Amino acid sequence: MFDYKNHLAQHGFGRTSTWQIRYQNESNVGLRLISTAKGYENVEWLLDYSLPNENEAVATLTVCNYGDASVRTSPGFHPYFPAVGTQFDFNGAPYDADYIAHTEFVASPSDTHVAFDGLKLDIRTQNLPVYALWSDRNGQYTCAEPTAEGNAFLSPARGGQFVSGHGKKHYGMKIRLIA
């Protein structure tokens, strides 16, 4: 079993790694990462972003494990939303960004509704059922970040966090502007 007190930084290695561009055009980009992080040498990460229209943004991550052993994953996407005020709504529940400087993890169905300062969004996810809600108030933004399991690497692993040997797993997020 993978040791949860591991060598990875709090936010993993994806954000500090150099990704290769697989394809790129006006509304789509595909990235590829072959990790050199210990335990992930046989894993390929395929990240696809698209803007299908002026009201939608889509991100998909495919984790391809070419090794024999299972690898632990717990990815998350990190969208920042403009929010001058501190009040926002998450699936009908009120939140105040001044009180979530320390991340609050909230389970949510695959179809989530968020509203900030009159900005209304629908966020649909695949394999990302836990949101990290936070704002450090260093700027006029609030984050509603879909994740696989929040800060899962700080706890012992569970079965759903693994991509089996010679297996693949897909994670996705689609943000749609409603108003």
C-alpha cells in the first residue's frame, strides 16, 4: 500500500511540472506529462482544456498507468472566480469568503450550482465529488475547486484513489455560465 506520509508537496507535482503540448488551436489545448516523481515513473497524464462556446469551459484529465502496480491519485481543478463581495451561494447554502480562509471541504453531486456577486454557474464533474471552498482574500476572488477527495494525501488511502496497473481513470469538469 502507498504510504500517505509521502514525499509529494501539498498540491502534488502537476502544477510545478513542465507539460508538453500535444495539440493546440483557437479553442482547445491538450497537454501531456510523464512524471519523474518517485512511484509515478510509469504514469502519463493527459490534460485537455476546451472552450466549446462563450459560456463554457471544459477540463478533462486522463491518468494512464502503464506500470504493473497501482498508483494513488487525488486530482483537483483550481478555478478562481471573480468575487468582489464575500457572500456566495454553493448549492443553495450561504457562505462567507471571509470565513473560509482555511479551506472547507464540501461533498457535492456531479451537478453543482454556485453564485458569486450575480455570477451564476453550473459546474458538472466526473470523479470529482468533493469541493475545496476557500479564499485568502488577497484578491477579489473565491475558489470552488472540484477534487477527487479533497486533501486526501494527508490521510490513509482508500480504494477509489487508485488507478490500477495498466489502467486508466478520467476526471472532468465543465463550467457553464448561467447568468
